[in-house]
Amino acid sequence: MTPRPLYRHALTPALLPVLLAALVCPLPHALGAQGTAGVSQQGYRQPPRAIAQIIDAEPLPSVTMSPDRSTLLLLRRPGMPPIAEVAAPDLRLAGDRWNPRTNGSSRDVSFTGFRLRPTAAGEAEREIVTPRGARLGSPTWAPGGKHFVFTVTGADRITLWVADVATGRSRQLTNRALNGTAGAPCTWAGSTRLACTFVVANRGAPPAADDTPKGPIIQEAGGRAAPNRTYQDLLASPSDEARFEYYATSQIALVGLDGTVTLLGSPGLYTNVSSSPDGQWLLVQRNKRPFSYVVPRGRFPLVSEIWNLAGKSVRTVQDRPLQEEVPSSFDAVTPGPRSLQWRADAPATLVWVEALDGGDPANKVAKRDRVLSLAAPFTAAPTAHLDVETRVSGMSWGSRDLAIVTEDWSRTRQRRVWAIDPSDPAKAPRPLFAFSSEDRYANPGSFVTTMGPFGRSVLLLSADGASAYLTGAGASEEGDRPFLDRLDLRSAKTTRLWRSAAPHYEEVVAVLDPAASRLITRRESTSEAPNYWLRDLAQGTAPRQLTSFADPAPQFAGVTKQLITYARADGVQLSATLYLPPGYDKAKHGPLPFLFWAYPTEFRSAAAAAQVRGSPYRFTRPGGSSHLFALLEGYGVLDDPTMPIVAKDGKEPNDTYVEQLVSSAKAAVDKVVELGVADRNRIGVGGHSYGAFMTANLLAHSDLFKAGIARSGAYNRTLTPFGFQGEERTFWEAEELYTAMSPFNHADQVKAPILLVHGMADDNSGTFPVQSERFFAALKGNGKRVRYVQLPAEAHGYRARESVGHTLWEMVNWLDLNVKPAGRTLTP
């Protein structure tokens, strides 16, 4: 489909319906109209045809790999669901959203089919036979990779199915209804059975909806500080509590590959069931009363037990009370055991972390976290392995005498990585890395894993056990260049084995042998869709292509992109990706109307803020409600121009938020104008969520932009008084900051038209729909040009085809009316 022209006369076919509609009921932005009382509701609109064709195209499949690395599983993804599906009634309880008909999530990810692609040469790709037209859940591989299980969501239940890799056939294991209210309902317990949570049999009808009050709803504080961020979908009444218990209560059972179902224990509010690597024990976690009306389910009282396969609890590891009084600091954690997990390289050893400072960063202690473990039969005292100065953020297991522990401290961005010997807790840990978590250039990468003896992911080690391997984004001044390194575990020195090279962006997906000579990578370029390849570093031969995914949006192929760098007034280096529309010739067409789309980020150091992000070699095809679709309408797009908010002179980053935001935006404007591709007087700005907050602030505190697009944002920070984004201070600790950063307080200063879009069922913390509702009222009351679009049934991200199409129509129309004035027609 030929993209629409870069310039057009004032009256075009696309604009004609808008003008005709304005004759009946004037749009608040049509022809510059102001002060209109409202807008007639005209139903969902469609974006231009070139955009509609792309969003209706079949998405590229997702890919997962078998544990033995012998097979790629291609997961066909469906298109966007219709609004009727998205708007179907759901339950919003304790911070979750459930489908009452299926007893699962109302926002689950599904697939339409599976295909197997062997990595060995000469083996053919083949389809997994699944129920025709079924809604398939995410697959979970069995240890060893001979089977994988998946769910099928029907009209009234979720059921469990298994696929056989050798035959390509699938079958239902049981028609009994699974309970998916706590996430994935099944986990492998060995290679021939699973532990699952099922809907309780004969539970009766759900609690009847009764809106008749039985009395006042009362909450009380006991005088201790209990700061909590603003959560959505919380329990609000005894009726909510009854429905929560009805749907969240499940029955644990073991399911064999022959379809036998063996019930374990009694029904409960189970949140997690995970098997030990040897399949002989279960970690079982459940909620209990009292529930809360101010925090979600994840902070309800929690009991963690170890069960045997007879369903008997042999040890209680954790009995955590209600967590309403956790400090609001990012480094605050719950007291007692947390992050419980099975050690991946041992038959049955439970590992967890405990805070040594009571979970409160304000307490002054030498060490803050401790790593502990407990091995079967779980009768001894736990073993302490390592105390760290900050917070344990990750653990990886390799062998009897090797594990990797990572610690982080949010406030300073400090990160350390240690190697420990689990077999000898008295042995001192070996430091491997120490760097700033916001320093992408210094990031050594993530450890490569492989399938261990128990079918779990463990560290990939060289044959002599002396080396491990690392992969990462490879951030550099020339952009991201993914890599593979060998790490000497004794000296902590790294050796580069491979690095992505222009004109491709290529990243390691799996390493196939202990010498790291054979790799599976995912490779793409500006013109080549991402595909999977097999590389042999030892042989040095050309890589062999494993998949052949085609370009899903060839209409976008003429778009050009460039990674650009520039500096703002205070010397902080910035970067962005510059996109230019198909058929554009700077010498012939001159400066373009432009759209900037950005998202601010806080930094502790200017050096980290200045680092280049992204790569000029990525394959870029827009989907959903992407701002990049503006390129097909004749706009240039500056994507993700960095908007760093940097701590200065011992202050917090946000203390100079507005000044730094405007300075970054001005530097970006100056750069694209200097390049000769943008018209300074025809630039719009937009963003989603915190990017919407940014947009509103830029329109209030600068005159750089002709219009703004703000989607699903928050505009009044007094409605998020216990911190927001990267800001830890409360409103009462930084009242002037909250006031200065809230565009609601500066609605009278907004200088350009702004389009507000918000999902009416927004589930994101802090971005309640009332944020846009009140901001619209403030702008309207101050005589500003504003259009407020509410999307029924949509959450923080927009899912329905009708909603996405209409959002794109609104964005294009808003830009056409406010950024791209009437001009000469150009035929690309």
C-alpha cells in the first residue's frame, strides 16, 4: 500500500469526514474551534488504510527452545482481540483481574498453534496437532524436552493438555477445570507428572451479588506509619472478600501423563506450587486472613510450607503477617524469608533470603541480607551461605561448589556479583564484578545457562569447571552490540568469543556446548526480519538459518532510520533514533513535520545518562498503537530521545525535573532542525504513561511544540502521595517538588493543544482514569484546546482492535490538524 503523501492540501479525503462531522457537532479541535461544550459519540474510527493493513497482519511468532536445545517451538500469535472480548465482564479483586467463567486471568496471553523446528540439519519442521480454533496457553517444557504441556481455555474452564515432541500429537490429560487465578496453574514434578491447582469440585454457586449495605465499611490505623503506593482493583467490601475466597480457593493435585489425578491436602488460597528438582517435594504457598483493603494479594498474610507427595506439610518455612506497614523506600523488603526457590542443581534444597535489618533501609547495619538454604528431609537448621551489604537481587546455581549471587542497592545504583561455594559456607565469597546498575557500558552481562542433571537451568561451565559464560546487550558509543564472553572464575577476567557486527543486530539465544563453540542466535537488520541462526565458532563457517520469518509489514520497508547523538546545554550527552518516512528526500522535500515520542528516566550520574541506547541495525516494524505509524502519514519521528533527569550537586534527580526536561527537549529540537529534516514550527510531542506526564509538562513549561499526545498518564502527583516512578520521597517530605512536577497545577500555562487518551479500566498503579478526567476539566476550565478520549474496557495498554484502530485515528487526526498545516501535495 502506498503511504499517504507527506504534504497535502487542506481539504483531503481523510479530513473531509471530520469537517462534515464538525458541521453537525463541532469537534473541539476542528478548524481551531475552542470552548465547545462536548462531542457527539460517533463510534470507533479506523486509521488510514496503510496503517490498518499492518495492524491486521499476522504477527511474527514467538519462539521458545526445548531444554535440550534440540528444538525450537514456534508459537503462532493471534491478532488483536475484538472489543466484545476485551469488554467481557471480569472480576477485579485484590489487585488482580479474573474471568469468572473460566477461573483464570482476564488478560491472559494465548496462541493459535504450535510448530516444531529441529535445530539439526535436514530435519523438517512440523505442526503440533491441537484442537481446531482453540485458545492455547503458554507451553511449559518437561525436563528432558520430550513433552510440553499447555492449557486450552474454553467457554467455562481451562484444561490441561500435553504434546509429544516425537509424534507431534497432543491430547487432553484431564477435563477437570484448572484454577488460574494465581498465574500458571501447573508445574512439572519430574518428567512424568505435574503439580496443578484445580477449581474445587462441587464448590457450589458463586456468592450472589448483593449491593444492599450490611453496615459501614470501616478501616482503622493504629498509629504506625503505613505508606503505600496507589494500587488498583483492591478489595472494598465483605462481598468482595467472599468472591475472592470463592474464586481463589483451589485444590492441589498431581497429574500423571496417563491422565491420573491424585488430590493432595485440603483446598486453600494457594498462590504458588513448585516442585523440587527431583520431583519428590513441593513448595506450597498460600494466603490466609486477614485480607486488606489497601494492599493487593501479594501482601496478604502468606504461609510457605514444604510438602511431601502425600500432601503432608513437613516444615513451615515462612508465616508472614499482613504487609501494610512496609517502608516506602525502593530498598525496603518484608522481614523474614523471601524469594523462596529450589536450588536448581541439587535434588531437593530450598534456598531463600532474609533481611538482617528488619527490611528497613533506614536501619544502620553492616550487612543487610543473608542467603540461607535447607536440604531434604528439612529437619535440620538452615545453613547460612552469605551475608551482603545491600539487597540480594538474584541467585544462579552451577555445581556443588559454585553459585552466583547478585546484590543491588537502588538508591546508589550499586551492584556487586559474587561467586560462592555452597558446599563450604565458611569459605569467603569471591568478588566477580562491581559496577553501577545504570552504567550500561560497564555491564558484564548475564550468565549463560544450560539444562542441568535435574532438568532445571544451571550455569553453563567449561569442561574443567574453571570458566562460565556471559551474554549481554554490549552497549557502547556506537550502539548496542550483543556479545558472548568467557569468564575465568578464578581471576574474574573475561575473554570475548563473539560480538554482533554491522549491518546486523544479533544476540545469543543459547550456547550448545561447554566450549561455547556452537550458538543459536537471533539475527536481524533494518531490512531483514528477526530469524534464528546456528553458528559454529570453532569451524568458522557461515551461520545456518533455522527459521524464515518474512517481513510482516513491507509497507514500512522504505522507512529510514539513524542513531543520532547530541548534547544539551549542561553538557549531558543525549541520543535518539531518527526515522524518516518512505520516499523522503531532504534536498527535494525540505524540513518535515515531526513527532517526538519519549519517556524520562532518573539517573544518579551524568556519565550514565549520556550513554547511547539502542542500535541502528534493529528491524523496526510498528504494531498496536505505535507512534511509528505516523511515518506512513508523512511525519518524521524522533523515537526515544533520551530525557535523563540527573542528580546534581548532592540533590535528588527530580529536584530539577522541569529544567532538565525542557533542556533535553530543546536540544532534541535543535538537533533535528540542524540536520535539516524538521521544521521547528511543526513538531509535536507525545508519550504513554510517564511519557504522557512528560508531554503535559513540556506543553506547560515550554513553547517548543505545536501539539501534544498524552496517553494513560498521571497529572496530579498529590494523588500519588507516597512516591511515583523513581521518586521515593512522599508528598509531605517534598511538597514543593510534587507541586512543581504536577502539570495539573500548571494547566493554565499549557501553550499548545493536547490530546488525552485513557483506558477506562486502567489497572496501573497511579494512573487512575480520574487523572485524565480531572486534567481535562482543568484544561477546559482554563480555556485550553484539549480533546479527551476514553477507551471503554481498556487497561493501561490497549488491546482491542477497535480501541487500537481508534487511538491511531485520533493520533493521526490530531497531528494533521495541529502539527501539519495545509501545504503543497507531494507524491512520493
